[in-house]
Amino acid sequence: RRRSGIDFGPVSQSWLRELTMSWARNQSDLRRVYDTLKGATLASQALRRRPDEGLVIASLDHLDVEHIVAAIRAETGPAGAAVSNRHKRRLFGLFFELVDFGRRNGHLDDLSMSFASQLGAGMFAEDAQDEPVGKALPEAIQRQLDDQIDVLGQVSRYYRALPIAERRALFQALYCVMRDTGRRPLEIVSLSRECLTRDAHGPILIYDNHKAGRLGRKLPINQSTADTLRQWMDIRSEVTADKISD
């Protein structure tokens, strides 16, 4: 649990502690080791609040990324001193560099691709143009929507020319992709028919960040999200343009 006098004990989940130690063995930049360990420790504290205390890798998803973001945002220095957004951004980035290391080296094969750094992008930005975390849909509301997902789109003023089954599939796909990726509505509704691809780790969503003018961004997503989107795209290919345009 130690490397050259560094205590890895505050990382309570054995899988995360062993991953951090494995990464640290090949590092020569001591400050980078300390900061990565700090990011892993804050992530560990956030995951420990789960019912399984973050011990089950396969159960982690996008909501856990939000909790890690919140834990790092709440970080303070000695005696409650303020910590710069720049430093918080560094801790978050180093933690997900650690996650990427684990994925590349086979340590995290069971970790969902929805557990991704892109979901926290911009949450530590110092300029006022970034969206505040308060705009995120509360977890309690997400649970209510999940419980009622079968009725989404059943009654709507939009796309009324669509048969009800197709309209429900559309709204359910919209909701699931927004929920699982954290992307803005405009980024979701502007997805092209070629928005899905894959790499060695799983499905990738290709989207345009219109607000920042960054096109063709790539976001790892979990297989269930890709399946939901693909199901709608198959239905969409059978829907005539006049039905979808109203």
C-alpha cells in the first residue's frame, strides 16, 4: 500500500488502489504521483457512498462520474482554504488518465464506457461561458423518468403524424442518449446517421459541440446506449420525411 513512502491506503477500493499503485510504479514525476493519488482518493470517497461502496466495477456508470465531479469541486486546501479551478481540473484529468491507463492495460475490462471523463468536461472551467453544474438534471428526477420511460412520447404536441410506437421510440432514444452521455439537446437532435462507430473498447458516439464550435467529437458510450440509438435509427430509416418533419 506504499511506494517510496507514499501511502495509498486512503483509496479504499482495492481495484482502484491497486490500479493507482500499478500506474505509479513507472512514474518519475513525484508531483504527478501525488496529484493523481489525490484525484483517486477523492474519487474513492465519492464511490464509497454507493450501496456497494464502489467495490463492484461493473456497476459504475455516468452518475458516479457526476458524484466524482462533485467531490473534486468541493475539495478545499489546509484549514479550508480555497483551491483553484485549475487545480481541480488537473485532479479530475489525472484521475481519468489513470482510468484510461487501466483500460489500455486490461485492469478495467468490466468498467462501463459510460464512466467517461467527457461527462465532467467544463465543470471546473474558470471562464464564465461554461455551464454551471446546477443545470444538470437532478438524480432523483432521472430516477422518476427511468421509472416512466415506457410512456415517454405517448402524449406529445410534437411529431403527431408519427404512429405512437415510433414516436415513443423517438422520445425514449432522445432521453436515454441525453441521460447516458450528458450532452446538450441540440447535440443529440443534430446527430447524423453515421454517428456511431467503435474502437477496441466499445461503441463511440460522434457528435458536434455546436456551442464551442468543435465538430466531430468522439465520446465513448456503453453498449446499451448504442443499442437504443441504433434501434431508433433503424425505425427512422423506415419513416418518411413528411412524417418526421412536422
